Amino acid sequence: MCFTPGPNNLLCAAHGSQHGFRATIPMTLGMLVGWSSLGIAVGLGTVYIEENQEIFKALTW
């Protein structure tokens, strides 16, 4: 986790204060999987757009 007070960090802190550290671990891992999946999807989408010149030209027009 990073140290900026974003919504995920605040949610983890609130959940941890109410339910404890062990109950917060699955939620934190779920957030990690979600953000990792999002990063991979954006990266693959960017590569796909860069490789297809028609789409790239349409987006940069």
C-alpha cells in the first residue's frame, strides 16, 4: 500500500479498525488483484492500439 490517503487506503484503515488486521487481509488482497488486473488491461490495450495503425490514427485525429 502507498501512503497517500486514497479511497482504498481509507477503506482498508476503516475496515481494519472495525474488524481487525486478519479480517482485512482478504480485502487488501482483493484490491491488489483488482489494481493489478487494471494495470495489465491498460498495458495490453495500449500495446494493441499502438500496433493497429488504423485505431491509433483514429484516436490521435
